[in-house]
Amino acid sequence: MNRKQKALQRRLERLPDIPHISDEDMQRLVHHRMVVRDCQRRHRQRQRKGARCLRIVISDAEQTLSAFVRIGVLAENQRDNDAAIETAIAQLCRAGFRAIEAGSA
């Protein structure tokens, strides 16, 4: 058991109304806390850089993905890959931003 797990176990032992937690449950709890901590760290990094993480609903997904393939921002074999679709959308956003900047210069 590592230092963080031991500290967490000591805290849990001080709470009389919580039943004994198995090592497996403790591992899950510690893992969950690490995942949450990493998520918070990435969120703060994005905030510092001025970036935001958004959820986007794509209506007419098949037609939209076909358009992405036609314009070359998405490979045909990546149509079901969420990470590739996210990358394609980000690429389009960056291209649009560069076009706006070029037009205002």
C-alpha cells in the first residue's frame, strides 16, 4: 500500500460508521481520486491557456462526417473514431480563426 493509500485508510478507520473497506475497494477509491485530480489539473491548464472544452451535438452526423471526409479533415476509415472527429472539428476551428485573422490584418 502506498503513502496516499495508507493516509486514506487511516482517515477511513477513524470514521466508526463506515464499514471496513476491502483493499480492492480502496484501490478503486484511490484510482477514482487520481482520475478526478488529473481531470481538474487539465481543466485548470486549459483555463490558463484560454481554451475551453465543449460538448458539441452534430445534427445530420452522416452528412457532416461525409463533408469532413470530402474536404480532407477526416479519413474515411476514421468516421467512427470520436477522437479523430474531435481533431477534425478542432482543425476546422483553427482554419476559420486563421482566416478571420488574415482578413482583419
